[in-house]
Amino acid sequence: MTRRRYVGLSLSLATALSCTGPASRPTDSESAASSAADQSPAATEAELTEAHRAALARAIPLAVKALTLDQPIRSGAAGVAPLAGPGWFGTRRTIASEQLAAALKELREIDSERLDPLDVQVLIGLRFALERARLHTQAPFMSFDPTWITRKIGLLLAEVEHLQVSSGCTEDTCAVALRDAVFGLQGAQRGLRRTSAAALDGGLEDLRAIDGRLVRLRRSVDATATEESTATTSIASAIEAMRAELGRVRGAWETRRDGLGDLVEEPWTALDKKRPPTSDFRLPDVIDSAVMRRILGREEHVEDSARNLLGSASRNLARLRAMKSLAAKAAPASPAPLSLDRCVALRTRLREALTNATPSPVSCEALVAWHAGDTLTDDAVLLQLLEHSVTAPERRQRWRAQPTHVRLVAGEMAPRAHRWISLIGYAHATSLPGLESLAIDGAARDLCRASAALLRHGEVPVRAPRRGEARAAVEVHTQDSARTWLRERCPDAPTDDLWSFATQHPWEALFGGGMVLLNSEPYIMAGLDAFWWTPLGLTISFAIPDAAKRRAPRASDAAPAAAAADDGGIKVTVENL
């Protein structure tokens, strides 16, 4: 930063620099020049450095308030605020916009070259998260994607389900969040302006699945209720209110789907145009590849091409198949209903097999009621017990040990990848036959779905362009060649199911593709393990602050949608395995 720019910023940094008041300032140019001459360049540089550090310190509390509103579910899971339901509407949206403006005003003027490496790490994360939140207020996902609200409610229910199985739901931990989700559903129904028929079909399918999860939750809460408990009635009331709202949203979406044929179809790029918020149009079922890449950059700081991402997915699917071939094999077993005695016996078996971890308590009464009427194998029950008693508590403990503002720089892709990697690692340590294979199958399913979405929406070339050859001259994957690709690399997953899921749930499929980070390189895995909750493209720069400082973004490239990705000097792709 030049001294001329420093003078321009002096008003906003006056407090940090301990500037004198107006009455004591020089009134003529000779006096000002004399004062500047008395101050050494070293002192000026020190004051500048201190000013930028103070500006970051002032911005952090503002950023925490804004990101808590932008990420209500993540902030609740991280222990920053009470768990709340999703939704950008009404008062929450207004307050968030005000907090965002104040925080971004501070952060945009900070020069990263004057910060320590750890502070640069914080600056990178907060700038990205706040710019993303700003874009959420201007162009909410819910305005074009009905599965946005169902994905967020799915995340909320995952938190509630874990609380119910591990410690039991209460009024404060579950009922309030479920009631808040009712308003989120109402806001999403009103906010949906333009969408595709496939996305609406996916949203309707999600609503049915959410209703089924709520029925299970109600059954589990009733089964674990005690005479002293006063929260059961409140939780049951919140669950039924949410189910009623799901029914209303389902009816509205079905009506809207039936009327989509009467609307004009516009390309996905039409979302970037300045249109009145009430203008309705139909979007194509296939997402524009440029829009897909831009949204991945905006949400996860991943701006690699679909072809490169698909190449990483292919290599890691091969790696997962190799891992499964080495895993201990279990004798074939038929699924059976889950009884209380069987759950307790499996819980004891898992505890004895774990030599590197102490399991947290898990309520078999809650788990058995949850799965009433289901038939499960022992391995499926053990995997759930492993997650609720070991991996989920351990991950939350590591997350909550970080400063508040670091906890709130959150994404979706890295957490889902780290979930499977943690389960695979602990399952391998138990040496229980079949458990590791089941965890590997879950990771492969997510990666296969992400691959199908890249093939469906990414316009992936079948080969790399030759030297001097235009990219447009290379044929892209057709539906037939894409299905062949999936059959070869995902033999255990029905290709039609993968293709249908990628069409109806494109963002759910893409955000499940964080397994591209599965890698033998220690620095990549260390970054994912240490900062597993962060956006995928920031996990490595968060783990290597010195590298992050070499590529810290400036105010001019703060917007993630418009700037090249800041990956800490390291490209977020998988090395050749």
C-alpha cells in the first residue's frame, strides 16, 4: 500500500492509529510537512501494519454475526449459536445484509501483505465466506433450486437425529430448530421463481423422504420419553407442524410442475440478467456448464474444469475399488429387524473392537425405535453406531476447538468427504469384517453420483484437445458414452439410478463429490483432516498458512464468482495415483 493510499484510509483507521483530533492537526502545508519529516519510514510502516491488524480484529465480530445468519445450521452444529432452520427471508435477510455490508467494508481495505500468515489465513476465509453470503442475499439458491431447501433441511435433520440418538432431543436443541424450519419452508415456497421440471421432481421426492424421516424422529422421541420429560409434547408438536407445512409445499410444487409447460424456457445464463423478481420462466433440465462451474466456485472455491474433476473422480474410484479388495470380507448375512438386545450386543462388540477411541454413549432405545419395521444387517447397524459414538463426536470436538470465526467458514463438499474418510479409517482399525467395505461403498456412491452430474451437466470432452486444436473441436460425452463411463467405473451402482439422480438432484450430487480430495499426498489429507468443515477449495490453504500468504486475495479480487480461485498456491485436484 502506498503512503498516498494510506492517507485515504486514515479516517477509517483513525482509532487503530491513535490519530489526534481535528483541533490538534496542522493547519498549513509547512507544518504538515514538518510533522511527516519527524516520523521515520520504519515507524510509518509499523503503524500501517498495526492499523491493518486492528482492522481485521474489528471486522471479525461483524463477520461472526453475518455468517451466523448465513449458516444457521452449521453455526448450531459448531456450537456458535443455537441450532436453527434454514431460510433467507424477512428480518433475517435484512439483518444479514446490514452485518455483511459492515464486515465487508472493513475486510476489503485490509492489505494481506501486512498480516501474519495465520491472519492471512483468516482474511482469506472470511472474505470468501462473506462474499458468498452477500451473493446469497442478492440471488438466493432457493429462487431457482427447489432442492436447496430440502438439502438444508436434510442437514438440519442429520443434526437433530444425532442429538436424539446420542443425548436425546430437548426443547432448546430440537423443537426450536424444527419450528424455525417451518418458516424456512414457507420462505422457500414463496421464493421459488424459476426452475426446471427435473429439479421440481427431485424436490418432490425429497419432501417425501423428509416426511419419512420426521415420522421416524417422532417415533424415536416417543420411545425415549420419560415421565419427568416436558419436551416430548413440544417436539412432537414441532414435528407435526413441519409435516403439515411439507404437505402444503408439496401441493404448491405439484401445481407449479403441472404448469411449467406453459412457461417460456430460458437458458441458465438468464439467471444473470436483471429481471423483475416476479418474472417466471422455465429452466432446462441440463444445467449450463459455465453456470455450474461458477456456482461451484462461489459455494466451494472450486473452479477447476469438469474434465479435471472427472479425471480426479475416476482415479479415486479406482483407489476405492483397490481399498475394498484389500478389506476384510464378511460372511453373507441376511438383513433382520433391529431389536434392543441385538443393538446392545452390537454396541458392546464395537466398543471391544475399538482400540484407538473411546465411544460416546448411544441410545439403543432411540435407534431401535428409529428403525422400527426396517431390516438391517449387522454391518449397517455397526456403521451407524460407529458414526454416532465415534466419528461424529470426534469431528465436532475438533471443529469446536477452533476460534468462532474459523468455525463459520463452512462448506458442504469437504465435510461429506471427511465423513466417509473418517468412517473408513475407524472401520479399518476395528478389523470387523464387512464394516470397512460398507463405508467404502458409501464413499464410492457419493463419488459416482458426482461423476454422473459432471457428465450430465459439465459438457466434458471425451479427450484432451491436441496441441493447437480448439476445445470446441473435441466431441463431448454423449448420454451413451457417459453411461459407458459410469458402468465401467461404478459397476455396483445401477447406471439408470445414477443418471436419474444427477438429473433431478444435480447440486446434491455435485456437493457430494468432495472425495476428489482422497489422496496419498500427506499435505492434502492433513488439510482435509484439520479443517474438514471448510469449503473444499480452502482446506489446503487453511492448513498451509505460509502458502496462503503467497496467494492472498486483494480487495479487487474478493468476489469468488468473478476472480480466479485462491488455492494457496496448490491446485485442488488429485495427483496421478
